[in-house]
Amino acid sequence: MAELNTGGGGDKGGKVRSKKQSTRVDLTAMVDLAFLLITFFMLTTSLSKPLAMDIAKPDKDIKDENRKELKASQTMTILLGKNNKIAWYMGVPSPNTPPTIEGFADIRASLLKNKQEVKEKMGGKDIVIVIKPTDGSTYKNFVDIMDELSITKTNINAPAIDDDPAHLMDSEKDFMRAQGILK
Amino acid sequence: MPRVKVPRKSTSVDMTAMCDVAFLLLTFFILTATSRQPDPLDIKTPSSTVQFKVPDKDLAILSIGKGKVFVELIGQDIKRETLLKMGALYGAKFTEAELKRFAVMSSFGVPMQGMKQFINMSPEERTKSKFETGIPVDSTANNELYRWIEQSRYAVAELHKTEMRVSIKGDGPEEYPVIRKIVEVLQKQKVNKFSLITSAEAAAK
């Protein structure tokens, strides 16, 4: 350890013995300060980074000639309504098979069930999901349904997100209005 | 009987090692810290189970809440270049000092007319002022949000030679039509792939 020589440096007359002083400094205050700063920086650092969910939408302008044909019975259309309600149906909507109204808690079971049924009926083909968020739904609903798709792995065929209000069919509108979930 | 003398020991502890560790940790936290800036919009992002982390460069974040849109560009050089380009488009000249001030700003939601004045305010004045009305997204084809995204994409492509990612950070209860309006602006310039920023949620079994 370095030592401080604090004796007077003069050489007057006899030898002056420099007094040895302790080199110890009281570090308590310094440690206190250091830990205070540590606490501050720990609290202000955002440790958990937010996550990003990738969304791909089809190009609006390209008129693709070689579109893939899909069987109606292979598709499941999910309508997001207001008050956190979902209406879904398989294939084409008809008065005989009205859409099912569900909350977000039950949609996972339905997705898994439909995925299984399509696979059995269509000889191993995967389900295709069409999502139509209507004007009454919220952003959270949309994120939730995309999340459910990735949890149930029903997004093997990229889900089609159709949010154009003009694409909402009259039969769909009528049904949703009757159920009170259309804005 | 002689009393047993208990030797008095000093109560002072050697703090050198403790001090060393404390400062080591302090240095670590200071260097890794990216201080959290207050968000002008109070946004509660919905949660999801996705595992993909938001990248920390070449990114634009569109914050959407209460019907307003704020833009945050990551990277000081990108912000600077984008503002230069925007100034050229809208006929506004920015001084070197203003460019510097803009480069350290986080998210902003100011129409271009008020931009110069807004940059020269102190952070307290900014929150108090009624300038932050969101970036205008009107029905015209080339609205300001469109321009901001377009110019920042140019800036990223020129400076970093890569494609800029666009992320949407939406407030959970925000109504879908607002989101749709923003997505339409993105799709108009062929940004068909973007990401939604969510907070973490315990993975479902």
C-alpha cells in the first residue's frame, strides 16, 4: 500500500522523524453513494425488452394470376366483433349453419377442433384461417387472435387478414347485427 | 478471582473490497443503461406469447393511442438524416443545433409546421405545449405520416444499407379502424410486413 509522507520536509538541524499516519480512509460514505447509484440505474434500465409479432399482409395492388384455389370447407372465417366477442364459421356462411359466437377464452378449443376436423376430412390438408376485424373490435382483440393462431399452430398457411370493411359480406353483417356485436 | 478481560475489537470493517464491487456494478449499469423516456402517449401494449425480441436498430416505432400517432426512429444518425429530408420536402431549414436536438429526442407527434418551434423547447415545455397532436394522417395520398416513413426508409437504406423495419405499438383498447388507417398508409408504400410490439406473457402449454 502506498503511504503518504506527511512530515515536514525540512532539513533543519537535527533529523526530523516523519510521523507515520494511518492510510486508511473511511469508505462507508463512498459505498453508500455507490449503492445508491446502482439502485438508481437498476431501476431505470429496462431489463425486459418488448416482443415483436410479425404480421404479413398481402399486397393490395398486385393482381396475382396464379392464385391458389381453396376449398370452402377448408377455411375458417373469424369475425372480430365488439365487446370482445368472436363469431366464426367454417366454409361459406348460410342460414342453416349460423356462425358460432364465442369469447376469447373458448376460441382456442374451437381452433384446435377445426384444425383436427379439416385434417381428417381433407386428407391431411391444413386449415386456412381468414380473419376479419370489424370496426367494433379493438387492437387488443386483433393481437389476441393472432396469438391464439400461433399457439394452436393454425397459422401454417399464413392467415389472411382482411380488414377492408367493404369485404364484409352482407350475410356476415346481418348475423353480427342480430347478435349485437356489430358496431 | 480475576475478571476475564474481553479484548475490545474494532468495529470498523475493511470496505475496500465492497467498494470495488459496488463501483464495478455501477459501471456496468451505467454503460448498459438506456434510460427510459416518458412516453407522451400512455400505451398499454397487449401481451402475447411470441418470443421474437424487438431489434434495437433500423427500426421505426409507430405508437398509436387515443387516435393519435407518434413516430419514434431508432438511431441518432437516422433521425438527423430523416429530418433533413423532411425539411427539404416541406420547405423548412433546420440549423445544426436543431438537428442535434432532434437526434436525441425519443418519440414525437408534431405536424411539420410546428416542428421547428417544438425542437427548440425544453422537455418540460414540450409536454405542456399543445403541439403534440400526433402526426397528421389525413386522407390525402401523401400525408405526413406517409412522408415520415418514406423518408426514414430512405435514410436507413442510404446510411445503413439495409431495410428498415416498421413496428406498431398500439394501445390495447384502441379501436381497430385507427390501426387500419395506419396499416393502409404502410401498405400504400408496399410495407406489407411489419411487426406488432407486445409485452411478454407466460407461454401457454
